[in-house]
Amino acid sequence: MTDCILEMRGISKEFPGVKALSDVNFDVRRGTIHALVGENGAGKSTLINVVSGVFPHGSYRGKYILNGEEMRFLHIRDVARKGVACIHQELNLAPDLSVAENIFLNEKPTRHGLVDFDAMHDQSRQVLERIGLNTNPLAGGISPEERVGRLGIGRKQMVEIAKALTRDVSLLLLDEPTAALTGAEVDVLLGILDGLRRQGMSMIYISHRLDEVMRIADDITVLRDGKSVETRAREDMDKETMIQLMVGRELTNLFPRVPHRRGELALELRNYSVRNPDAPDQHLIRNVNLKAYRGEILGVSGLMGSGRTELFTAVFGAFREKGEGGVFINGAKADIREPRDALDRGLVIISEDRKKYGLNLVMSVKQNTSMSALKKVSSRFIINDNKEVKYAKDYVRDIRIVTPGIETLVRNLSGGNQQKVVIAKALFCDPRIIILDEPTRGIDVGAKYEIYKIMNELVDRGVAIIMISSEMEEILGMSDRVVTMSNGRITGEFDISEASQEILMRASVIGR
Ligand SMILES: Nc1ncnc2c1ncn2[C@@H]1O[C@H](COP(=O)(O)OP(=O)(O)OP(=O)(O)O)[C@@H](O)[C@H]1O
Ligand SMILES: [Mg+2]
């Protein structure tokens, strides 16, 4: 037996107009975690897709060697039989099925030929607990009976991980598994991966969170423009070097903080509450009082499940339950019943769940960017193609969307570049108040920097920005003021000069 479970030799893969991988060499040593890092569009997911069989033998060039044997996989199923499991970047769950049904989607436990629901629920509870999750819904946990569509994106990710671990796996591929998780959940997950490694499992781990990579990886490979530029043992790597290898230049200051000048009050919530749609006698959000000003970035910090997303989705008019209490925009009471009402008042939300609210994957980059504000590019209901083209091209350039062209379908962009299209789309309708929910999730360090710069420019032009983020560094690096949420309430408000990681963490766990 070789000491490498996987050896990829000279892998090349092309899409129309794009060389996604060129001559990539990549080995995974048995029982280790091999991290794969690189900018958006560098080819990470493509490489994972070759390994997991999404791209069959013949659709790429090069050699795929598993356990010392050359493989010519034609079907994902055959790859799975060899003990390779993949958790893809885009979640793959059936929203209408329960957590347990999703975990056992392919092989449900049966009894006398019928699905044995009790066994399925028990076994689901076991895998969820094995990966360190609380399964008591009364204590904020995930119940195996819960419908997956009801779960937030962080919890969906956990279910996805549980699903991969129900089979016998020797090589686990994880494409940005922690992108939606908060600090404590990341710790749990990394603990689980470390445990699996001790049991001899090998893993490929993709992440844009470089601190995490430095904590968990044994080896690190940097991809740039489809090429493997360097592989090093973790001991011989540091974050700065990694960034430099990724972006091909030095990037010292990750947060372009500039002084902001607070203007008038833009959005105010007074005693704002939202009922729990599943238990209308309870409140998900309770008595929130909050002010957001023009020319300011207000950070919203809190743990997964603290109600941040629900609060602002309700304010935007897109939550299943309408909020109670006062919403004031520019001093006037605003009755927002649906997203249209919010958009009419210049309020937009850029969501963490890009598939749900953000993008139409089968439309082009151009169509997606202009979708929310067709008025701007049309006169008398006729779309002016020249204008639409110009706007789309401007945005592609300004926020550096890596795409062969503006006619490319969004489905064919890398994950991070899809997220950039979401942002372009929101900016297109000239918003005055922007709620960003995890704005840089899955976005590489270089592009993050570009997005922060755009935020600064918007604030400079008098826009009010509310930024929900689980990344403490981002909150501390970009906000002017921070509120913390826990259990559906605001538990603290801090000027950035008085905020620190410890202070925010403490305020985020009040009442839990
Ligand atoms: N199905 C496809 N059709 C056409 N082009 C594709 C397809 N899948 C990926 N690409 C292109 O291949 C390149 C590599 O994409 P890939 O998804 O591997 O990047 P990535 O490193 O995973 O980026 P991210 O960090 O944004 O997820 C990109 O330019 C992307 O647009
Ligand atoms: Mg990817």
C-alpha cells in the first residue's frame, strides 16, 4: 500500500471558454487532512468534482489513482462504493423531507419491507449526536422529525455532514463546510474532523477561512488560475504566505477601514416583535429597538439561531410571519407587507442563502444583475439591451466577477462569484438602506477586500449599511457600531471603540 490514499496526476479540465484545471498534481496522504485553498474560480470545486465522480472519466485529462490503483470512474455511485463521500459547496437537501429522511435519503432502514421510521429517527439521532449536535428541539437542538426546509442554512449544513457519515467512508471531501457556521459550531466541526482523522479517515478540506485551515490541515495546497502552485506541510506555511500564493501579490491590510460620517437616521425599529410561525403564541423576536444611520455600518453579531436573519427578513417583508411594532424609514412609519414595499422605500437585503432569494441560476449574469430594477434599463417596457449590457459589464469589472462573459449562466460560475452577482444585483436598484446577511460567505480574501471597499463607497454616498456577520474579524474590522443578539433580543450595543471579541461573545450568549 502506498501511503497516499489519493494521487491526482496532471489533471486538466476545460469548460467552454474556461480552463478550470491545468495539469494539477495533488496527493492526499492516508489519515491526514489536506486543505485546498485559492481564490474564487481557482478550480477547487472542479477538482473535488473530478474526485467525487461528478465529472466522469473521459471528461478530464490526467490520472486518478485511489489506493495505488488507477480509476476510470463513470458514475458517482461507483466512487461512493470505493469509500469516497463528498459534501458539496451547494447544499443538496430535499426541503420538504424531514431531517431523518434526508440523512437516510438513499438507504432508509426497513422492517418487513416498510420504512422503519422509529429506527430511522433513532439512527439519525445517533449520527447527529456523533457529530456533537444537540437533538432536543426543546433545548434549541435539531429534531430528526423537523422538516429540513425550516432549518437555517447553518443547520442544513450539519444535516449534510451527518448524511455523508452514514456510510463507510475512507476519503471525505468537504467543500467549504464551515462557510455558514459560527465560531462555536466551527469548533465542534473541527473537533469531529480531528476525531475522524484519528480513526484513520483521510479528508480534502476546502475553505476560505485561512485560520481554520492553519488549525486543522496537515498539508495545504494552493490553487491559482487552475494550477497547483504549491503544496506545503502546515508547519512550513503561514497565513500571509498562503494569501500571497493565492492572490499572487501581497495583501497586508485585510480590512480597508476609513472614517465614516454618521448622517441622519435611516431605519428605526421600535418595540419590534415577530411571532414564531410554527408556534404563534411564542415570539421569535422580542421588543427590538434599533437605529441605523446613513453613512454608517451597523454590525449585527450573534450566534446561529439568535434571530438575526429572521429579524431582518421580517423587516424586509419576506418572512412567513409579519412583524409587530414600528418600522420607520427616514422618519416615516413604513408598512412593509412584502419585499416590493421595502424595495420601493430603498431597502434591500442581500441574503446568505443565495439560491432562495438571490439568484436565478438558469439566467445569465446580465439578466440577474438587472432583474430587480428593470425600470432602469427599460423605457416603456422595452428592455434596452445596450444599457443592460453596460451596467452588467460595469459590475463585472467593479466587483471582479470571474466569468467568461455577461451572457454566461450564473449556474456555471464558481460559488464565490455567484455571491458577487447577488451583490451586483442588489446594488443595481440604488438602495438607500442595505442589509447584508453574511455578505462575504464563501468569498476569497482578495474579493472580500473589494466588497469592503464597495461598502465604504456606499456609506460615503450616504447609504446605511446593516451587516449581519458570524465572522468576528469582519464585524470588528468593518463596523462603526455593533449590536449583539441572543434569543431574539438585542443584548448589547457597542461603539466599535469599546468592542472586542470577548465583549461581543459575552453579549451574544446572554439568556441562552
Ligand atoms: N459547469 C461549469 N460550466 C462552465 N464553467 C464552469 C463550470 N463549473 C465551473 N466553471 C468555471 O471553472 C472555473 C473554476 O470554478 P470552481 O467552481 O472550481 O472554482 P472554486 O475554486 O471552487 O471557486 P469558489 O471559491 O468561488 O467556490 C471558474 O471559472 C468557473 O466559472
Ligand atoms: Mg467552489
